Amino acid sequence: MDIERIAVHESAGQAFPIPALVESLSSLSVPVERTTDGETYGPGDCVVTFSPREAFLDAAWVHGVRAGYDEFDTAAYEASDTVLTNSTGIHGDTVPETVVGYLTMFARRLHVYRDQQRERVWGHEGYEVPFTLTGERVCVVGLGTIGQGVARRADALGMDVVGVRRSGDPADGVERVYTPDELGAAVADARFVVLAVPLTDTTEGLVDAAVLDAMPADAYLVNVARGDVVVEDALLSALDDGRIAGAAIDAYWEEPLPENHPLWGYENVVMSPHCAAFTNHYHEDIAGLVRENAERAMRGESLRNRVA
């Protein structure tokens, strides 16, 4: 594959400052340029983007700056002979650290005290409410880069870690690994259920009313996967009925989440705007992937993280 230009699409600015990425890629032997909607692409272009555009199908290679690529029509890329790569494998620290923050927040009630601070209220949670993470069970659904990062950190905190993965293969720091057909059993004794799976035909709607009913009443759901992994109405119903203790959500069914969405109103729900992976070095991580693959392409080698 002959790469003559790296085109950084303006949508990538949702993840990092575009000039920072352009600068990080300046050592490449091909020009690196910022592009906007309405521009055209050719067989010598690599496009770095946050979101898909039809025009990208005329390029040689498109790199998505997120791990998830469910928005991209992989069949269309294969039909047009345009290579598609994603950014999986670089979120092993950022997202797991965010998850640990969610777990600690719920256990130590930090979200409650932050809310009280805004209202200038001095008050303690009931004696029976705060707890420690040590000894609590967390079920990590999906044991890829992110899931294994969560598992290692939870294990280091003294938590009892179980996991769910298609293969059922063991993972470091995970006491027992279940397969997806055993999901109900996997979550049955978990204080926290962490979703770290990609959105696919098999994971869409994975967490439905039956799974939520299988969770203990004092359990929390943490979603750093994709919104559609969870059945929206089922989650809202479980929160309304008190069938789970709460949730931490970073990925939604519609983004940005509409102002009138019910999730905004729950005191036991912690929300972040799909930013669990954000870091001030993210552009460097992306540059490393793009640089490596550009060099591979120029040598005629297969590209890392190819999904189409």
C-alpha cells in the first residue's frame, strides 16, 4: 500500500487537539494535513477520523481513533477495498482507572458528598451505607485490554474478581471465568458488574431485564462499553424499582444524552460524557498506532488492528 498523505479529519478533534496529532506525526516521510467535510480522498490517502464519512471509502486506509468501530460499515469498506483499522489496545490504563474511580465513589459515597458540597450541606451517610472494596466481588464482562486492566486493578484492591469472555479462557487476577451463556450466574453474587465488551450482534442487548434481575439488590452496573449493550428500558425500570443499587454510565443509547432523558434525575447514577478513555496524551497514543501502520503499509506488511 502506497501512502502519500495522512489526512486528519476534523471529527478527530472530539478526542484531542488536531494540531497536537499533526505535530506528533510530523516525523513521517509523507505530509500530514487537516481535512474537513466536503473534501475528497484518493488511493494514496490515510484518513484519521473519529466518525465515518462516505467520502472515506475512496481512501486507501481509514483509521478510527476509538476502539469501537460499530459506526463504520465494515462491509462497505471491504467492498471498496479500503482498509479500516481501529485503536484497540491503547486503553488499558485510562478506562480501567476510570472504572476504579466509579467503584471507589460508590463504596466511599464520594458522589453523595460532592452533591452535598454544592448545597453547602454537612451530613454523613447512614452507618450501614459506606463499605470497602476489599472483599467485594466484581464481575468484569469482557476480558480484552480494558477488561483485563479492570481485573488487575480490582484484584490489587483486594476484590474478588470473576469475568465473562466468549472463550472461557482464564485471565490473570480473575478467580473464575464464565462464558456468555452463564452471564446470569456470573453476576449473581457481584457487588459490581463492569461492562467492557465491544458492540456486536451478539452483545447488543446483552444486559436485559433477566440479567439485571439476577444481580443483587445492592449491586451497581458500570458501563464503559456501548450504550446498546444494555437494554435501556430494562435499566431504567431496575433503577426505578430499586432492583439494583445504582449505575455508573459512560456510554449511552444516544449521544449527547438528551436533556430530558430520565438518567439525569437519578441520585444513584453517576454519568460521564463518554470520556472514560480521555487523557492529555491520547494524541500520542493514536500517533503511535498511525505511525506504526504507515511504516507497515510502506513495507507492504499487514496493518495492526485491522477490522476490515
